[in-house]
Amino acid sequence: MFRTTFTNRIITPIPADVNPDRIIDLLHDDVFNMKVSPVLDRFSVKSREGNRTTYDIWEGIDILPFGWWKQQIQFTATFEHKSDGVTIWVDAPAGVSHRAVSTVRRAEGDERQMGAADALEWAKSGKNAAIREAMVLEEIVDSSCPIFLKVFVGSTLVSVHKTIHERFIEKARQLCS
């Protein structure tokens, strides 16, 4: 079977009113990390070893648009916590595998502009907080799959993970208020 590998990079600016440490706390919360996925059905702990935990996960994936054909898939995912985020390895059916590295880091280059307007609004709001350096939630996902699945896997991954990032920001904002 012909295989392909590819990388997706998803970067989300962390608004000035959100403490980046809360994002890291949420990345270390495996249950939240899984439940925030819009396609999650259920999960169970498979094993724990040191700072790694492996889960069996079931998700409902739309095969056709508008929910016309949904398929439940089961796979394993291993979570390993790092000081600035989490690494997740996924082995899914049909020969699909991912390695996702999610980190909170300082914005670089043009990424700083993404957060500049937000920081200015925060300063104008009169809230008693120091303006911090622009920060981002970055996720780099290395994927491998049969070549005929690349478009489906890539587009599903990016859309789902953008939603996940939004939910991380929303929850972190709630924790900061």
C-alpha cells in the first residue's frame, strides 16, 4: 500500500486576558484534552507508565458531509506531559497515525502581530494587568496514512484541531476570571 507522511501546523494566538499557564494546565488534563474534541464518543484508560497514559478512544467521524454517513472508529492514544505542553501519539484504523506536539510558547515574527491588537484592547480596557509578551498555542501534527486517505485525514484533522484550540482558549479564559 502506498503511504504518505505530512505535517500540519496549527497556531492560535493566546489572548491577553488568558494566562498561558492555564492553557498548559489544560493540556496536562487528559480528560479535558479528549472531551474538548467535537468528535469524541467515549474513552477508557488502557495503561499508565510514568508520565505517559494510554487510552482507548472512540470517535464518530463524518465520512460524508452534513452527517449523511458517520462512522465510529476506535483507536489508542498515548499522552506524555512536558513542561510547556503535551505530546500525543495516535494509532488509528486504516493505517493512520499521528504524533501531535502541543506547546505554549512566545510568538515569533508575524505571529506577534496576531496578538498585538488584542494586547492593545486589553490595555485600553483599564483592567489591572501587565501587558505580557504575545504568546501562542502551537500544535505540530506529523501524520502518516495511505495516500488515498491524505485529503480526508488532513482536512478533518485541521478543522477538528482548530475547534479544539478555540475550546482551550474559552476554558482557560473561564479559569482566569
